[in-house]
Amino acid sequence: LKAGGVAGVCVDLILFPLDTVKTRLQSPQGFRKAGGFRGIYAGVPSTAIGSFPNAAAFFITYENVKSVLPHGSSSYLSPATHMVAASLGEVVACLIRVPSEVVKQRAQVSPSSGTLRILSHTLYHEGIQGLYRGYKSTVLREIPFSLVQFPLWESLKDLWSWKQGHVVDSWQSAVCGAFAGGFAAAVTTPLDVAKTRIMLAKAGSSNARGNVLAALGGIWRTQGLSGLFAGVVPRTAAISLGGFIFLGTYEKTRQLLL
């Protein structure tokens, strides 16, 4: 819990400006109208509050599921174990992440509105379900992301450990995390764009219903391939750096605590 929470806070706060740029590139009104480079830390209170419990919930689930399923470098079931553990971890973590993400993204594209104002406006007009708008699209983004990232991260660590004859250091785990995260981020960008559009959609609009396929289809029809991969560069950069910081910090903190 502590290792996951510390890692989550570190990565989310350090890379927040890149996340804001990515969100504004993906927003329906376009980068400039969403705020451009102004108010780059808009929405950071929501992230600061949600980061620790979100990351802690993920790693508690991930490690516990891994412990009851067959795993280890010698097991051919190891990649499947990591996929299942990461997917279940995301489903649990998204219960905390989605409300924080909804408020954060709305603040990022409306930098003149404060976080508390956006939270109260969402609750008043949409209720609790408004805070969970985009839950399905977030899970549908995070599960494919984790299916790529975590088995790749674990496999790279096992390969590096085998090559050097001992368990990888925390910085080596961080390098593996950067590569795994960047690759996973690039290939799942269309799902991230759909999630952003659903969260930012006006209440009552077609995107507000949360249909991921409909959102992807609408983006494809109006903007084509460039629309589906809007924000891919800052997303890949942020998650590569994030994978380095997040997974490296997690390993180092866990080693210190254990």
C-alpha cells in the first residue's frame, strides 16, 4: 500500500503538465480553446488527493492476485498471471481513479474554474453517476494498456535478471518500466482519446452515454487517424517517464520497507 501510494503521488504530480497538454490536445474544442499552455496545473488538487489511494489499490490487488496464481520466471503461465493481476488491479483502482480523473480533466480544459467548483457543479447537475461517467471507457482503456505493460515489464525484468545473474536493481526495473509503459501508451492512444471525449462531453450528448465504439467512430469520421491518435506524443512521453518513475519508485520503496 505504501510503496504503491508513494509511486503514484510522485509520478502524477511530476508529470501533471504533460498530462494537461495531452488532455487539451484531445478535447473536442481543440488545444487553444481548452487553454493552450495557460493554467498548466489546473486540476492538480484532484490528482493530489486521488493518486495515493488509486495507486495503492492497484498494487494491493496486483500483488495479492499474483500471489495466489502461478507465477515466476520458470512458469509458462507467468504472462497470463501478470495480465489477470494487472486487469483486476485496474478494475479496482478505477473505482477511485475515475471520479478524480473526471474532475481533473474538466478543470484542465476550463482553467478559470476551480477544482471544488467543478466538483460541486458535477454533483449538482449529474449526481454521483456524473463522477463515474467514463468508468467503462477508462477500464476498457486501462485493461488493454495493462495487458501490454505489465507482462512486458515483468518479462524485461526477468530477461535482464537472467542476463546479469541476479535480480534487477530498482533503476533497472525503472528502465524496463519506461519501455513497457511507452509502448503500451502508444498503441492504446485511441482508447484514451475516446475516454477523454466521454468525460468532457456535455450532459445529454451522444458521447455522454459512454459508448466507446460510438465515440471512436465519431472521431474517425470527423478527424480520421490523426484524431484517434491526438496527443500520442505527450501521452507516450509522459507514460514512458511515468513508467520509469512509477515502477522504479515502487520497487525502491518496497525494497526499503521490506
